[in-house]
Amino acid sequence: MKIGLISDTHSAGSGWDLPTPVLDALAGCELLLHCGDLECIGVLDCLEQVAPVLAVRGYEDPREPGERLADTLRVVNVSGVKVGMVHDIQWPAPPILTTPDGAGLVYPEDGLPDLLRRKFGETVDAVAFGDTHEELIEWRDGVLFINPGSPTYPGRRHLPGALGTVAIMEVADGAIDARIIEVGRACR
């Protein structure tokens, strides 16, 4: 199964302003996971032109009844792989800290599986998160940590005008593969 990951779109207005290269990069995905800071529900409607969407709320995101937009975090079971989704990996507790530049994670020296079980309420195979606008793919203690970055507002370590990013995760026979895709032009 091919899954598109996106976060931190920060779309004002109707939400239908996602650049065409973002939608093109996600074409062919069977499911899209949005890790928050969408800012308006229309972003999810726009993304559903590509594939069904499941999302978690960011800090200032609206609420929506139903299953599409979870309040804080969620676990999505995709072809037998459990993906824990949260906007800010530092919240809710227990936190996994980010490096000062937001480009990396500071893992506990031991007990990561227990920490993730307490955070998500169950064991997860992957953690998809956003907030930092910095793309990341990293394996730790058998768990994939993935931040797709932002397709419209790349993080601080990027130069002005840098390309935005999304991520593609493929799941087959319980194995996970992930990659970052550069898309379009940044808004800033």
C-alpha cells in the first residue's frame, strides 16, 4: 500500500490553495495521512481529490465530526502496520524531544517502546508527526519516525525559496519503506 504523508500546510482561506505539484507528488497514493496544522477543513477536502484522508489536529486546527480528523493523536492500521500519528511529537506526554533546530529527535536512552505505548495506548511500528516543518526519516529501536516536513513552508534550516516536502511510505508484507519528496516552491 502506498501512503502519502503531509503536514503543516497552513492553508488560509478555503483550503483549496495547495500547489498542484503537491497533489501531483501524492498521486497514486491509496491513503493520505495529514499530521496537523492544516488550518482549515478545506485542505482535507482538496487532498481527497487524490485519496482518502485521515488527519490529526494541529494547534489551531478546527474540529470536525466523524473519523477523518482526530483531536490529538490516532493509530492507523495499514496492511498490518500500526502508524501512530501526532502533530507535535513532544505533546501529549510522554514527550520525545526535538533538537534545537527541529531537524532531529532526542530519544530516551532506554524505554522507547514503553514510551510509545504510553503515548499511543498501544505498540506502533511507525510514528508520523509534523510541527517542526523539517523533514525526517529515521529508524530507532525498530520503529520508523517520519516527519514529511511542509510542502508550503519549509523549516528554518532551509534557505528562502527552498522546495517544500511531503513523504511517501510504502507498506508490503509488514515491511515499511519511506522517502521524502521535494515539491513545488515554498511560500516564504
